[in-house]
Amino acid sequence: MQILVIAIGGAIGAVMRYLVSLLVIHFAGDSWPYGTLTVNLLGSFLIGFLWQLFDTVTYPQNTRLLVFTGGLGAFTTFSTFGLESLTLLQAGRSRDGLLYLAASNLGGLLCVWLGFLVSRTVLAHLR
């Protein structure tokens, strides 16, 4: 049952990501990643807002799986990154929080670059 709940949340989150990105691109254009930035910032806001809300209200057992793991997980993983960073910093683990921020951002960029390089290399050998 939990897998189904996550899958439903994931389907909703993925479609919402697509629709929000399309809407933003329609108004702002696609010369810069406005759609992705908007989705990531909105997802970060939503995870912070809903995490606090869920700590104060009663909700059905699988709601966190539906909303956080499925919905926001598919909408953006950046929201989880933001929550984890804030949690480390609020816990007084400034060194860990800053290291996580740097590793996530620089590591993400490095992985994209490495992915491009590996793809180019594979494609060059296939030609």
C-alpha cells in the first residue's frame, strides 16, 4: 500500500512540475532555467511549510509518504536538499550544513559535467 501511495504522489508531483515549468517558460521565456528555478524554490517553500504544518496537525498515516516522498520527491529533490541543509544548520552543525551545501551544489554541477563528458565519449566511440 505504501508503494502505491508514493507512486500516486509521484505522478501528481511530476505532472505539477511539468505544468509549473511550462507556465513559467510561457511568461519568462526559456533563455535561462526560470522554470527549474521556480520549481525548486517553490518545492523548497512547500516542504518547509508542510513539514511544519504536519508537525502540528493530525493526518492519515500515509500522508507524509504521499506528500513528501512521492509528491515533492517528484516535484523537486531540491526541497529535500533545502530541508536537510536547514536541519543541519538549526541543529548547530554549521560545519556539516555548509559542507552539505557546498558538496550538493558543486557535486551536482560536477556530475552534470561528467555526465556530458561520458555521453560524448560513448557517442564518439559508437560513431
